[in-house]
Amino acid sequence: MRLDDLLRVSFRQVLRQRRRNLGVALAIAIGTAGLIVVITMGQDVKENINKDLELLGKATRVKVYFDMSQEKYSISRPQWFRESTVGELRRLPGVTGVTLVAFRNGIELSNRHDHQFRLKLLVGADEYIWEVNSFTPVSGRFFGYKEVKGRKKVCVLGADVAKKIFGDEDAVGNSLKIDNNYYRVIGLLGGLGIGDYAEWAFIPYTTARDRVLGQWLPNCIYLRCHTWNDVKSVASAIPEVVTANQDGEGIEVKVYWDQLKKVRRIAWWIEFFIYISIAATLILGGFGIWNIMTAGVQSRTREIGLKKAIGAEDRDIMAQFLAEALCISLGASVFGIVAGRVAVEILANILGSRPLEELFLFCVGLGLLFSVILGVGAGLFPSIRASRMEVVSAVNFE
Amino acid sequence: MKTSHQDLVINISDLVKNYGNGATGISVLQDVNLEVHGGEIVAVTGPSGCGKSTLLFILGLFLFPSQGSYYFSGENVLALSRSEQAEFRRKRVGFVFQTSDLFENSTVYENLEFPLIYAGVKRRERKGRIVDALDLVNMGHRIRHPANLLSGGEKQRVAVARALVNRPQVILADEPTGQLDRDNTQFVMDYLEKSVKEAGTALIVVTHDPQVATRCKRICVLEDGVLKESYGNLANND
């Protein structure tokens, strides 16, 4: 039997028995749509959860700093990170962002009414600090490249600091004085999981270096890893990169292992749930096809006998039943893909997220692959049974 | 019979068919001998359960005898492999069953297309052969009609056309008019005779209907598995 005849005859048969096939096709279509939604949106939801967990735990953040207070170090000269070191760290596989910072505590601030306030920590930072720490402004905006390069007198305040200095007044747009220089407040940092940062103030480190009294050396770096799986390798590579570019004496690498462990455990459960759902979908779809094909072999016994009587070989019968199973699973899968796409679009709008197009295409491929496996897997046994049927018993079947 | 040895199509000798063994065994056919030549119309009659259908199934290689030989156009067809048996059925014999077994979900055209598909006939050749076969049984006007909407007589005529479409050497018909009224029986037999005459095909009809049997040139009577009598129906001799 030629392939085009096989496909034509099988497709026609499936179409003509659509009422019988409707239930199982619907189940597979829903299963495939579910598969696409679960994987596409599951990943998206997982990423959102990760971001939230990051805000709380900073699990994929690595802190690198010089600790010269330890007695084992013979010299006491100050250490700081060079631009070349930062550049090399940015190129490390698994690193998505690096920020260079310097700290000073005990700084006095005052507002335009000369109301004094002692700041917990003044941070001099580059423009990457927001991205590396997943910060978002609760009001106004953060300083960027231009302000850092231009040594602008701008300031981002932690929400608690702003409240203490300006009270109910809107801090953004207001000015405050640090070391006899007035800085314009351009944004506020706050929100869930911000912790101690709410009591800090941030200015460009170039401005701090020029205008704030004392030595401002960027002796701390924060790195953001792409995923928590990258943290270990990044952390272990850092000392080597630093010492290859500068004097690395006193270098310390701090990883938040406890938070990392908790985040990974939560993610594992999410992934487990996703894959259990996929497995359940596949098993149910497979049983559906197996059931309909087995019932089909039984109810079409005379047809099988007749086809053999007019010259069909065992392989023709087997090929036809297999092709019909494939037509059902593939056809249903295509409907499922369309339905899945619609569902993903709707859910993405509701959640305000944007799942990756590549992920959706991957799911389409996966859905089609699974449908082929389902069709062949579930249709194989009934097809073999049909092909081995003896002509006389099939023709005489009532 | 005015037939030559060269156009001998079916030659079975000392054919025995038993079901089961020992005391519980049943002997269905005993030492059956039969020769059928091209263009012959042979009726196999006998009471129910005498082994008529079993003989037909053996002739179509649906069943295999316990003993004996079966030569089809000089070839020992009992030695064919399973795949060769299928080829034998699609190219050398055509079947018409009692219950007008058409593929109910298909059209008349599609019913006739199946044997051609299995025989590997090219698509562009199929239509012509299907139209010819349907014209032979006067069913050309129903070519796109769904099979399940045909009357009983029409279904049996389509079944005859389907048996003929691959131009077989022999048509094996198992009670082809068993569920038809008198008029339709006449029509179907007319078409079968006409087809056999035009195509030079041999026809073996299993029937217990005297109306059908008497239209055949030869009538073979099976009683308790024994083909007791075989004689020519002179009334129908040309």
C-alpha cells in the first residue's frame, strides 16, 4: 500500500468516524494544550517566583570584598577592585551582572530645614547596583550611566530614610545635604524584602569619590548569577580571576548558601509538580487512544476480514490502524497546540508576563513528538492484533 | 464440457478438511475432487453445514485443507507464503459474500478502489477500471453514493463489481443472493453471468437456492462433506 493512499484512507476513516473519535481527540487536545500551558507558563511562573525569592533571599547573589582586618595579612594598605578585574568578572560564564560599590557609615545628612540625621550607611555605587540586586524604585527613578559618568549630585534614598528626613513630604525632587554638598533625591528604594537597604542612601561612587570626605575606594563587588546552578562555579572562579588581574590579598567571597538551599528546594517542588502534570496528561492521552483503537479493532472485525479477503496483507492492516491512531493523536495535538497558544496568551495577559517564544516553540515540538509517541505507542498493540486476525473468523464475525 | 486442459483454472483432488482430532474431530470435506475451467459457472449446493462455505474458503485460501492438493492455473497454491496468499486473493480471485459486505463508511467508488489500492494499481488508472466495473453491473450512476444508503440489491451489485475490478480469473460467491428477493436475485445473477461472459472469468457460486443453481452450467452437490455429483446443466449450455 502506497504512503499517499495509506494517509488518505486513514485520514478519511478518522474523519468519517469523528463522533467516535471526538472524545479521545478532545482529551488529547486538552492534554496537549495543558502540556503547553504547564510548561510555557509554568516556567514563567517559576521565573516570577524565583525573582520574588531572590528579592527575599538574594540566593544567586555573590558578594566579593577585601577584608584587611584579619591578622594573617601582613600589610595594611587599602585594597580595592580595579576596572579590569570587574571587566573580567563580567565575562565569567553564568554571571549576568556585576556592580562595584563602596560604603561609608556614620555620615550626617540634613534637609533644607537643617534637620540633622545620622545615616546608617552611605553607598557609593555604579549604575549596575539596581539590576544586580533586583531593586525597583517605589517612587522616582534610579541613577544611571550618565549620572555616574558625570559625577552628578543625585541621590536615591531608602524609603525609611526618606520618611525620617522628609516626613510626609514627597522626598523625590527634594534636596538634602551630605558633607556640605546638596544632592537632589531622584528616587526611593523600598518594597517587599528590601530589608536594611531601606535605611541606606545611594549616590554615584564617582560623585562620592570627588565630594564626600575621606577615602572612597570600591572595595566591594556584588555579582548576580544567571541561575542558582551557576553560583557554585562562579564563586569558586572569582579568587582566580581577581588574583590574575590585581593583588588579591584579603579577598573574601561570600555566598548565601542557606537562602540558596531553600530557594532550590522550593523550585524543585514546583518542577516536580509540573512534570507530574505532564506525565499524567501523557498517560491519560495514551490510554484514550489505546482504548479507542482496541474498541475499533473489535467493532471493525468484519471490515478487517473483508480487506484481507480482497487482498490486504497483514502489514497493510497494521499500517492503516497505526496511521489512524497517528491521525487522531497528531490531529488532536494540532488543535491542542492552537488551544494552548490561545490559553497561554490569555494567561500571560492575566499574569502580566511574557513567556519566551522559543519555549512555546519547544513545547509545540514536544507536543508533536509526544503525540507521535502516543499514537504509535497506544496504537501499536491494537494494530498488531488487527493485522494478525484470521480472514475466516473476521469475515464470519457477527 | 468443452474445455481444454490449458484453461484449467482450479484443480483440487482428494481434498480433506477435518476440524479437531480423535473422537471429537469433525470431518467437513472428504476426498473432494473438482476441476473448474476458465469461463465456467459452477454451483455448489447442498444442505446447511455440508461444507459448502468451507470448500469456498479453501478455494480462496482463507482455510487450508487437512489433506489433498490444490492447483490454481497449474501452481500449487497450498505452498504459498502468507504474503503470497494475500497477493493470490487480490490478483487471481474475487469474492462476493452473502451479506453484501461493503465498507459502510465509504462511497461506492471507494469500495471499488480498495482492491486496486492493495493491488498497487496507479491512481490515474483506477477511475477507468472502477467505472468499467460499475457499468458492467449497471451501477455507474451511483459511483459517489455512500454505500450505506444503497438498497440490498444495489449493494450486492456493487459487491460483484468490486470482485471484478481487479480482473480475477475466478469469482468465488458465497450465497450472493441469499438475502435478496426474487427480482434482485435475477438481476444479480444476470450481472454475474454477463461479467463472466465478458471477462472470461470462472464463477463458483455456493448456494442452496434452486433458482440460482439452475442458472449454472454445472451443479456440484455436497452432502456430508462428499462432493457426490457433478453434472452439466444442459439447459444453460451454449
